Amino acid sequence: MEFSCKDFKVGKCEGEKVVDGETMPLVLKPPVPNKSDLESLLLALKNNKEWFEQMIIKNSAVLLRGYDVKNAEDFNEIVEICGWEDIRYVGPAPRTHIHKRVWTANEGPLSEFIYYHHEMVLIKEFPKKVILFCEIPPPEGGETPFVPSFKVTEKMMEEFPEEVKEIEEKGLKYTFTAPSANNVSSMRGRGWEDTFGTEDRKEAEKRANALGMDVEWLPNGGIKTILGPRCLTKVFEGRKGRKMWFNTVVGMHGKEISSAMMADGTEIPEHVVKRCEEIIEEESIQFKWEKGDVLFFDNYALLHGRRPSLPPRKVLVATCK
Ligand SMILES: [Fe+2]
């Protein structure tokens, strides 16, 4: 596979990092200034489909910058031309459908930090690619930081070889509590009715089971979902045999509405979780959103989050198989 392409020019962005020889994110720009219109971009993507997909896997993240992408309709055309099948979002974030394959990224309060995660990591089928579009860049904060997942595994294995081995062998168990009806005052306030697409409890149970969860109903009308055993790390084909940190221990451990422990009920030591949180932050890559940016990332390889932001901020999302 040729690592250059005449239809794109490689650019740079503030905050990019070189990880194991690969620039993250790989910034792709119009080859000449008069090729920055949407039509030219769509043509370039169409003519270089396979190459473009390879770049996403090789660099884990590709940022299209300098193109005239204005709104959800334009973004949807970009998503469609790539030709990857849509995957429906299942998870705690309250989201609003905008246009065809395009959704808001998270309706929760901008003041909250959305912790690093692989998209839909706890669901049986998770997206291979997540595509984000920045319609309104935040005036301050609001970055979408991301982390090469294998780096987290490497460091954790270095610092906590025994703990990692034990958790790996036993597997993980998570619980998560969802309210009844959506509560947009919380970024994890997605009600179970919306999460499972039904108001019928029996049907919700059936759908939860199909996604690999057990459920318990709560006196307040909410639901507790129990997931496990789940993996600590995962290796995906074509990703250099890298062990991805494919779990959500830091995000769910010891929280009011969630928990993470070993599948046999053993607690994960607090200091291990704390240090893991630091490692994730240390390995993170930040860039500043610019209007019209489109970011593609390999959801198998990266954890991503959202920093607190001043309003306004509008970032839209599409998820693909
Ligand atoms: Fe996400």
C-alpha cells in the first residue's frame, strides 16, 4: 500500500504525536487550494476508498481539514461515500438524530468531562469506525482527546504485571444504572426506554439480553444492567497484534451509578485504577477543533473522550461497522 496519494496533501495540526512511527492524527488537506469544496472532497474519497481506509487503520486517526464542510447534510454525504454500513448507537449518552446517519455526539452538559472510552465497548457489536464533524468549534476547551489503546496496555503490564494477569484471567463484571426517561441534565442520563427503543419492560429485558446484559428493575422505575464476564484487553486483526485496553474500568469503577470489578466479585485495587487513569491522561493526544473538521478514527485502536467546554460547541457523529 502506497502511503501517499495525489488527491490529498498531508498537513500538520497542533497536538499531533508520533506513536511508534505513526502520526496521530494524520491530517489530510486539499492538494491545491481550489480543491477544498465538498464535491472535490467526495470525489477524492470515492477514488481512494481503499487507501483512505488503510490510513485510518495505520494511523488510528485521520483528520480532514481545510474543506468546506458546512452542515449535517454535507457530513452525511461524506459518511455515505465511504460506503461502510451504519451501526445503531447503544449506550448511556443522550443523543439526538439530526439527519440520515448523523447524530449529535452527546447532549449532556458541556461542563462535564466525558471519560475516555472505546465507543460501545460493552456491547457485543461495536463500531469499527467513529466519524466526528465539527460544525461549531468551542471557544474554549471542548477538545476530543484520544489515546492509543495499546500504549495503556503496555504501561499497565509494565507497572502491574500481576494485577493485569489476574484481571485478564478472571475477566470483568460491570453494573450500570439507567433512569426511566431521558435526563439531559446528565451526560449519562439516557433513560432505558430510549436506550432499548421500547417502553415495554419485557421487551427491554429481551433486548438487553440480546446485547449480552442481565437486568434488574429498581424501585424508582430505573434499571440496573449487569454485564460480564468481559475482557480486559483485546487483539484485533490487522492491528499489528497490539493488545488494546478494551475495557471501561476507569470510567465505571466506584461510581455512584456504575461499578467495575473482577467477574468473580474481587475488587480491583484502587491504586491500580488511579494509576491507570494517569497513564491514560499521559498518553492522550489533543488537538483543537476547527470549523469543518472531520475526524475518522479506528474505534478498535483508540479511546476517546470529551473535555469540558464553553458553549457553543456542536460536534456531530456517525458510527460505522
Ligand atoms: Fe464516544
